[in-house]
Amino acid sequence: LTGVVTRVIYHAEESGYTVCLIAPQGGGGEVTVVGHCPVVHAGETLSAEGRWMRHKQHGPQFQADRILCYPPVTVEGIERYLAAGTIKGVGRVMAQRLVRKFGARTLEVIERESKRLEEVEGIGPTRRQQIKEAWKAQQDLREIMLFLLSHGVGTAHATRILRQYGGEAIARVREDPYRLCREVWGIGFKTADRIAMQLGIAPESELRARAGVVYLLDVLAEEGHCYCPREDLLPAAARLLGIGEGRLEAAIEHAIRGGEIIAEQGNLFPARLHQAETGVAAELARLARAAPGGRTEDVEALLPWAERRMGLAFAARQRTALAMALTHKVTLITGGPGVGKTTLIRALADIAAARGRRVCLAAPTGRAAKHIEEATGHEARTLHRLLKYNPRTGTFEHGPHHRLEGDLFILDEVSMVDIVLMHAVLRALPTAARLVLVGDADQLPSVGPGNVLRDLLACGVLPVTCLDTVFRQAAESWIVRNAHRVNHGEPLELPPAGAAADFFFIPAATPDDAIRATIELLTRRIPTRFGFRPRSEIQVLTPMRKHQLGSENLNTVLQAALNPGPALVQRHERVFKSGDRVMQIRNNYDKEVFNGDIGLVRAYETDEQQLAVEMDGRVVRYAADELDEIELAYACSVHKSQGSEYPAVVLLITPQHYKLLQRNLLYTAITRGRKLVCLVGSRRAVDLAISNDRVAERRTLLAARLRSALRG
């Protein structure tokens, strides 16, 4: 589709998202074009590739995958182009004067004969230079976009590249196209490799080999590993790149010399993960060996005081945990649901506050922090807010040179904390402070690399209390009872038929049966019997994303069943409607929303072309190009649910999930439900999960480093 831009309706400078009207070549009425373009002005000639679609409010639109804009060639187009404020120093009146003087050659004069601009009233040497420089900047921008688009980069990605590198984009991409998959969000190795091939980089070049090796280490990090044995990495890289192992060895050595990779005992680490592992061990040694600030605590007097204040009696293991936390610099408390971990956090915070100590409570997610704040009455923050993350620099304000202030730091849900974040936290803690780490080691490990809580427990050199007594009130819950049974490898115990219970199993022989049962639970059975609202209080969980019973397909099915109204906006295959349950899928520090945050779609603001989503009591707005940061969340993977609790959970578990059926996955899923858990599927699949206690190994050396650092 080609035509002259008659009006720019909306243009987001940051993202390049554009809505404009064009007069198509060949005549006909104006056409709305929607897509990405870093700059677009009235009067320009616009060329777009894409497809037609129908917007429910605005009618037919051309959805462009690629947009290129060219300078206008007609006198009318040139005047409209200049009058739009395209070039600094030229407004409507000056545009008329220029076109009256130079006609269709106006832009040619600006570019090649700029001295002649002084022939026009109101233009002197300073303004002439200003106009010339502004025009050159426009031309440079066009050249960059043309370069990127001609090498297979889509307009949206090209806009991100331009935003990342500015006028240096061509030089940066030519120098190392593989930097794109490291530095520009949304561009993967395969895209960068395709661009590299188009730029003429040889398939066996060292640049490509080195980039491929680093990419594979990054892929393994996404799977939780901190390192890869060299003997495993070489054949994997050879398969990916089609390069001989000899060339790959040379590339690895070059990457080691360049500091991208660290080699240790035959293992290869991404440099950042090696730094994080060694740093966690060193920082814990720093904290553990130092003397605590303030007076030594009188444990024998403080525990009865806390019992009277809280109106309870601590169990023996709880007393041990409290005593350790009050007398050691670094301690760990672990245990499953209903064993009193939150009670201990409140007791420690109450004791410290009463003694005039500064207490800091924190957790990895906003939901986990909110839960601990409500349960203890003490302020709690996310780890990123505690450390004051700066999204502009990608760094934390607090660190070794600007440490946090506080006497007692209690971190909850530590199983969710990856090695990089744990390093950032520890290096920011004051040396005299006490640190208490709380978590459930039997849950799934962190989404990011490392297995921090398990490694801390396995090292054998830190004080640990494992709480295992389920308190009477919690023991009355079938959710808690079955969570512990699963964790101990015992079969589920189901309540008698008709009993007032909080745990149920719904048999389903086939995937179709499971979907029908789930829809019935969400639309009728759970709301009728328990009063939970389907779109805001019930979370469907599944072990996987793909296939019929994966979260992607379930979300499509559940959206149709629970929210059949018209679409507000569509982003590729994703359709969003008013009232949809959605999840943030990447951290966005500018908006202060984080991976896993849940919200409800409230409206599509037509004037601003933004989707309004209510999250945790406030409205977050997403421009069209930001919609790939959210997805439907009627269903989500068990891994995505970590750190969250929901009033009601429906878990699908069938033989279709057999590759992912593990005890810790089932245990994690069951413990997400606060008031109700319904399992839908096959008893055989449940039994398979319970019997499979083989936890997927994560390659880390943290436990060994801790033993060396704390015993040395």
C-alpha cells in the first residue's frame, strides 16, 4: 500500500507506534494505516506492507508489518511536510515562503544548496545551519531504517534498535549483529544470525562461533543452570551452528580472554553468573563472620514476651528457630504450609521493633510482600523496591558503596530468588545486620538461574531450622493435609462425598473432558457453591504452556466461555476484551509492574490508543506496541504462579502432562490455593507426579563455594 500521508493521528516517539491517514496512489478515499515507524510526517510518501483488518470502532484499517516513509515530491506535499514542524526552524509561514521561492526543488535546495536559503525572508546564517542540520538528521534516520528493513528487520524491531543505538545503529549492527540478541529486547539469536548472514558474515567466522556459544550458555541459564561442562557445550554448539569443534574451541578461548565466559574446573560460566555465585558465597561469609550490632539478645526473656504479645505458645522447633535467628548473624527457616513460618516472621519483627531495632521485611514479588505485610502488620517491600532499582541504568541504588540501613532483614519466599538477585541483595546489606532467610525448599526453584535456597540448605555450614509440625487449625484444611502428603510421597486423601471441604478431585478421562469440567467449575459449580468470582478469584493452573491442556489454549477457551463480549484490541493472535484477566510477563520498572502481576482489563482509551488494566488497585496503561508485555491469565503455568496465593485454584493434571509430572510441581500447585483447590484430570497422573521425586538438577557450585568460604 502506497500513498501520501494526509494526517498523523497518533505517534508514540518512544516506541514508534503510529496511526495515520494516507491518500492512496490510484485514488479512492483516505485509508487508516497502523504500525511502527520512528518518524512520520504529513506530506511524506508512505509505503507499507501488511494486511487489512476491521477495527470494531474505526472500521477498515491497514495493519502494517513494515513502513517506509520518503520525502514528498509535489509542491503541495512539500509545503504540508515542512509546515508539520518536521524540520526545526521551519513552521507554517516559513514553509509557504520556501515553497513559493523554490517550488518542487525546495528539499533539494535544503540538502545541496543550503546557502541559498538565506535568499528567503527571515533566514540568516544561524537559522540556515539549523535547518540544514535538522534535514540531515531526518535523512540519517531514513537511511538507518532503510538499512535495517533491507536486512530483514521488521519495523517494530527496527524502531527498538534505533531507540537503543540512535545514530550509531548502522555502525553497531555492522560491527556485531549478534549484539542485538543480547541488548535489544525481543530479538533472539536466530533473528540476529539471519541479519548477520545477510550482512555477509561467514558461517564459520569467530564472531558467529563466539556468539553461538554465549547464546547457548544464556539458554541454559534460562533453564536454571549457572554453568555447562565444556564437553557438553561443544557438541551442542556444533549442532546449532554447523561449525567444527576446533573452531568452537578457539572461539571459547577468545570469549574467555574477553571476559564473557569464565572457565573453572572444566566448566564454562557466563561471567555474570560466575560473579553472582562467588559473590553470594563471599557476601554470606562477610555477614556471618562479623559481630552483630547492638546488645546480645536475652532469648529466654524475649520468647515468653512474644508469646504473651501474640497470644500463643511456640512449638519446640519454632523456639529453636527464634533462638537461632536472635543469636546468629545468618539463619535459614524452611517448611511447608501451616507450619508457622509467617508466625515466626511476625515474632522476630515484633521483638526487633520492641527492642528499637530497624526491621526490613522483603519478598521477591509484590504479591508475596503484600501477603507478609498483611500477616505481620509490618511494612514489607519487594526486593527491587528495597534495593531501589533504576530502570534507566539497569542498576540498583543500594550496593557495596551505599548499603541499606537496618538491623534485621527478613527475606520471605527465598525459593523464588535466583542467584543474580540474591547477590544484589546480599552485597547491599550492612555488615552488622542479622539476616533471616525464609522459604519452602520443596517448591519449584526460581524461574531465573541457580537453586539458591536448596544450595544454602545443602551446604551444611549455615544454621537451619526445618519446621515440620502442622498446627491444629491448619491441619483441619484438606489443602494443607494433602500438600504434606504429596511432599512425603503419600497418595492424596480425599474428603467424604458431600463433606464441607476445601479440596476436591474431578475425574476427566480425556483432554476434552478436562476442558469441559474446568469450564463447568468456573462458570457454575465454584461460583454457586463457594461464591468465588471466576475472573478475579479463581486461577486455573496447568504444568505447561503448549498443547491442548497448556495455558495458551486454555486461555483462548476460557476467554470464550467466561468473557464472550467483543474485542477491545488485538495484538497479533492476542485478543483483549473488557474484563479479561491478564498477567504481566516481563518486568517493567517504568510502570512498576512485574513478571507475574495479575490485573483486569478495564477499557481501551481510543484517543490515546492505550489499553487500561487495573492492577493491585491502580490503573496501568499499555500502548499498542507494549501489549506483548501482557497475556491472558485465566490459566497460567504452575511455574508462573510461584509466590502467589489465590482464593481458589483449579489444577489440570492428566497423562498429557507426563513429561512435567513431578512431586514438587504438584506440591507447588496445591499450595497456591488459599481456600479451595480442585484437581481435574487423572488419578494415574496424580500418582505419577507424587512418585516422581527426581528434582530436575540445576548445575550450580554455590553449595561448594559456601562450604569453602564459611569454613575457610
